[in-house]
Amino acid sequence: MSLLIKNGRIITATDDYLADILVEGEQVAAIGKDLIADAEQTIDATGMLVMPGGIDPHVHLDMPFMGTFSSDTHETGTRAALFGGTTMVIDFVLQKQGHSLREALDEWNSRARGTTVGDYSFHMAVTDFNPGTKAEIKTMVEEEGITSFKTFMAYKGALMIDDRQMTALMQEVKQQGGMVTVHATNGDVIDYLVAKHLAEGKTSPLYHYLSQPEVTEAEASARFTDLANYTGCPAYIVHLTCEGALNAVRNATRRNQKVYVETCIQYLTLDASKYDKGFESAKWVMSPPLRELKDQETLWAGINQGLVNIVATDHCPFMWKQKMMGEDNFAKIPNGHPAIENRMELLFSEGVKKNRITLNKYVEVACTNPAKIFGMFPRKGTIAIGSDADIIILDPEQKHTISAATHHMNVDYSAYEGWELTGKVKTVLLRGRIAIDNNECLVPKGYGQFIKRNKVSGKI
């Protein structure tokens, strides 16, 4: 299959120019002005932005959590991602305490293999670091192409590891060429506050927010950066939400330490006022919770300062009936919200169109940095000769409205219901094939490929 994209405005993390793109097979074959090629198909992209496919490195598909499963499968989730311009996701494999990493990977493979529509990879969440687990790290990196290892500083008794395990894991992961990522919140303090509020009869979703104050994230982020500095392990904080946590990263730069930072689209666009809506606020119960307007300002500034490297989603949707599990107890509300389909268009409309970030910065944090940090660049994350032809064509002026009635995620509400956006993804190519066109998915279940990732360089 060959395809020619004509007259588009090509945007990468560093470039902005008008040109044509020739795609042959799964890759970009040529880029230039007025290309002459006998292509089987031609797309006229006049007036459109032509950008790399988005990479969302933080999603939870078909994930067991709090006695239920997130409602998007690997099929429905990656298909919805494609509709929104995200051509690849990185999901999380969760080790069960007392079980091996291999068992966990086999379980996730059984759900993902042959079902994904878009491309995908895995992070490995380590919840029980012991001599057996340690021996598996090398295999995961070198044989499976899984080079990032997630840790939790919260969810005691289920996912959390202590500082002893964290330090030992960091030392082994560094030696094998990987990276440690972290959910950085102080689980002990949060557990204390949850119990205190419930004992006082405070059961509404508001108290989910009040049980995770900024200090719980700031303290854990600082502790994690200190351990990473001591071990020398490449380090990455997932879903960072607030000024205090980002200041911990700022402080780390004073000793010439680099800590990668991800925030999520909801922390840039939504705030804690959502917790004033009675039980409807359960739609926005996630961990960490939504923060204050001052934290939004900090995160947008952090993007432009180069401190915040990636905008992801932490996509973890649950049907409203599942959220109702916590109607009488906020601690039983499944944590997470749907955004995998909305990230690219929200970030464009709220970021680029409102002059908060440039077009180049948009591509950098949504496409290129995820590929670089997680060992897929330049195969993924850019438009260059020899790169996978993962390309989105976006109309920068088309207005549209987000609604559960029209989205493709397998969830019966939207966290952004009624939001009017400017900028619409019109066409999506995945490895050279038109995957989305005219709001229709043209690739089948199983088209998505597992992408093995390279060892971590620690540089972007």
C-alpha cells in the first residue's frame, strides 16, 4: 500500500513546514515539496495540520480494581484512542503480591493479544519485590521489551511497596537498563485520613479529595526523587498534579538530577470544584484527585519550562453503575475517569488554541517525549523518513462538542460533557494504513501490534 498526503502543514516537536508525505507499506518513505509519486491513494491535507500519532503512556484497560474491572477492553480502549488521534498506548501489567511478573504478563497478554486495534506496549507494576522478582527484571527488559517498572507508594496491602523494596528495585532496574516510574502519594497518611473521615460519618466523594491533600503528593514525590538520586536510577513520576510535587522536582534539578514528569489532561483542565456536586462527583473520583486552579497554572508553566515532559490520561473508566458501588462510602468508589479519546483534542483546544503552549510543544508532550522516554524513538513519535507512518490529520478550526452520546469509549458518561472544543482529528494513519476517516474506524480488531521497547537512555 502506498499513500500520498499532499499540501499539509507538518508539525513535529521541532519543525513546522508545508510539504507532502509519501507512505509506502508501514513507513514514511519520502517528505518533500510537490512530490511526484504513483501512489495508490492520495489525501489532500490543504489547511490541515499533519502531526505524529499521539502516544498515551498511561492507560488502564480491562484492569481489575476494587472488585471490578475498568470498562474499556484493549479492543474498545485502543479503538477509542484512535478516534481521538492516539495511535499507541502503554498499559500497566499489575503483579499480584505473592506471584511472579511472568504470571502477571501472561494474564495481561491473554486479554490484549489479538484484540487491540491500535499499537500498544506494557509497563510492569512491581508490587512484591523479592529475589524471584529481581531475577525477572532482566528477562522483562531484554526479552519482552518491557523497560519501565511502576511502583506505588499508596494502596497498602495491595499495590504499595516500602522504601526498602523501592531502593532495591531501583538498583536492579538501573543495572538492567530500565526506568522506575511511581505513583507518588503517601499511602499511610491517606489511609489515616480516609479512616478518620469515615469514622466521622463523612462518606461523600468530597472526602476522597480531602483525604489526599497536596502534602501527601509533595512528600512522596520528594522522597522518590531522593531515592532515585541515591541509586542513580532513571526516574519518572506519573500523573503529577500539584505545585508542591512539582517543586520537589524543581529542587532535584538544583543537584543536577533529571526526573521525568507526566501530568494528565484532567489536571490541566478540571479542578476540585467538581467535588461540590454530591454523588455526581464520583465521576471525577481518581487518585490523585483534581486540584486547585493554582496547580493548573503551575502545570501549564511546568510544560513550558521543560519540567513537565508528558501529558497522558491515566484512562481508567468505570460505568456509572460501577461508580455507585461507593454511594455510601467514598472509599469504595472505583478510582478513575475516561479520557483516552479526548486527550489530543482537549490539549489542542485548551493548550494551543488558548496560547498556553505552541504547536511544537503540543507534539513534544503528546507524541515525541513519550516515544523518547520509553524507548521507541524514532520509530514512533515523529514524522521522519523510516519512521512508522503513524500520522494524524487535524482540522485546527473545526468546532465540536464532547458527549457520551457520541464518544467511542465504553463508558456511559463523559467527564467533559458539553465541552466545546476547537480542533478536530479528521484522519488517522496507523503504520501506513488509514485507521480513522470520516468518523469511521477502518482497521479491524487485532490490527494493533505489541511494540517492544529499547533500554532507557535517560536522555531526551
